[in-house]
Amino acid sequence: MEIKKIVTGYLDENCYLLIDNKTCLVVDPGDDYNKIKEEIADNKVLGILITHSHADHIGALRNFLTKRSIKIYKKSNLEDWKKYEIGSFQFQCLFTPGHSKDSVTFYFENENAMFVGDCIFKESIGRTDLPGGNEAEMEQSLKRILEFSADITLYTGHYDITTLAYEKENNPYLK
């Protein structure tokens, strides 16, 4: 599976394309549909994964809704710890509230990849002072993620991609 990072919008949100066999999933379609569409090229979009519903992460979602065959995967239609399969893509959903009530993390075990949205950033975490944020819930969500193998790559909602090993060593919120 190929993973492409596309930085979109005024808050430099990270949208990701997961590509395999001329099909793809879009994780957090920021707010620049044309830029995302250009990167999708001739790959068929099978689904949209939403880590949380803040505007900078879903700004281009409405553009994908015109295609009836594309399913949207967000907290309201997912189950915690459940495994999902879409085409050749296999992932597990983890509920990780704290930054927002609807925050989820998508774990792709075969690729050793975790899409954490705004739960974890390189050497930091997402804000908990916004509406729906909760410091105690964030603490519990971080503990859940810390249970995973340290060699997992964390695909963050903003800034740099990192690893769980690096964050365990350098992120003051994970110590």
C-alpha cells in the first residue's frame, strides 16, 4: 500500500491517500478538493475515513458525497476495536476522544500504520480546550495508543509524520 500525504488549507491539515491496486481510501479530506482530486488521479475512491469532524479535516467531504458509491467512515457509523475491510484495505477503528468527542484512530496492522488525526502530533498532542475536548478523555486515549508496538508509524493530522517510539521518547504528554 502506498501512502501519500497532501497538506491542505489554511491550517495545513494532513490529508492522506492510501493507494493499492488502482483503488484508494481518503483519510481526512481537508479543504482543497482540487488538490486531493489531482493526487487521486485515476484511482477509484472506495471510502473516506474521518478521524474527527473539525472543519479543517472535512472541508472537501461534501465534494465526495456526490459519488453515491463512496462510503464515509466516521465515529457515528463505526464500532470501537472492530476490524473493517474495504477492497484490499484492512483496518481497525479505535475510539480516541479527547481532542473532540468524535475522534477516532485508524490502525492498519499490515502496514504498521496508525492515522491519529489530532490526537498526537510530533512532540505534542491535540488541543483539549475546544468544544467537545476533554483532558481526561485525551489521557485515556493516549494510554490506549501507548499499548501498541513502538515501531508503528503515526500519521498525524498536522505537521510531521512520526513514530510511536519517537513519541514515547520525546513527547512530554506520553511520558
